Amino acid sequence: MEKQTLIDDPLKAELSALYQAGDRHYHNLVHIKAMLALAQEYQGLLDDPGAVEAAIWFHDAIYDSSARDNEAKSAELAEKRLAGHVDPHRLARIEAMINATATHQLPPFRDEDALNDAALLLDMDLAILGAEPAVFDAYETAVRLEYGWVEEPMWRAGRAAVLKSFLARPHIFYTTEFRDRFEAQARENLGRSLQALQDQP
């Protein structure tokens, strides 16, 4: 599998500008760089590191906390920017990985290598859940800022539902590597955050 980057300097500059918008408190360039660092760390497990890198760069490129189609629009942007630079099959794989970050459910790939890459991408996206408590708490604060337009009772109900959905999964992370590294701390963080939401008057 070809490994050269699909994200050249002009495209990196364009995407970086999107991630540096003032209303992004978590879904910003820091998040992208953290995922890229994980992709580098686990590169030996990836079938197509270039496709995963592209999916990371594009997956939150379009972000409006009041919209429900951010991932679909981000995938469309990837299609526009990468069409002609990558074969259609590989581009479809990148788009499917981007769209999968909407629900954090694996895309219906038949190819085991593609499925494994998607699992690793989703795990990288959620690695923040298994961060040290202070880092996780800063993430929670940043996400709340992004949803500043949502009134507190509605925020608490909505956020609690999200946290419960992750805690209800047999595993938060798909891969053994990420489960071993992050699962226990993620469950502790999510449980603590859920309790705090429910304890508020």
C-alpha cells in the first residue's frame, strides 16, 4: 500500500485554518495533532497510514455544534479536495472512516485491513476519554464551551445520554491496544462525569 501523505502543505494550511476557528474549543488543531501523534505511534498496525492520516485531517474539518451533518460535510470536503489525487476505492475508504466518526460504529468494510484501520481511527478519536482525570476534565469543559448555546438542563440531559451510551458498550475501544491502555481510565472518567451531571440541582 502506498504510504506517501495525501495532505500536502497547501491542503494542510487550508485545513489548519478551519481547525483554528474561534468557536472551536476542543475540535481544533490540538485534537488533530493528538490523533496524528497516535497514528504515528501505532503506524505499524495500520494497513494504509496515508488514508488514516487523511481521515484524521478531514474528520472534523466542518464543525458546527448545532448541526447534525458535520461528518457528512467533512467527508464531502475530503472528496472534493482529494478527488484526482487518490484512486476512487481508496477515497471511498477515507470517506467511510470520516463518516464513521459520527456514531463511532465501524463502517461495513468487508476488507479486514480496512476494518482494522477504521477501528484504530475511531479509537484514536476517543483516546481523550481515557486521559488522565485533569486532561479529561479540561476536555469536558472545552466541549461544554462548544455547546454554549445549549441551556444547562438540556445540556446535562444530552451529555448524560452520550456518556451512558459509551458506558453501556461492552468495550469503549475496538482494539486490544487501546483497550489495554485507555479502557479502565475512560470508564472511570465517564462514570465520574456522569455522576457530576446527575448531582447538579
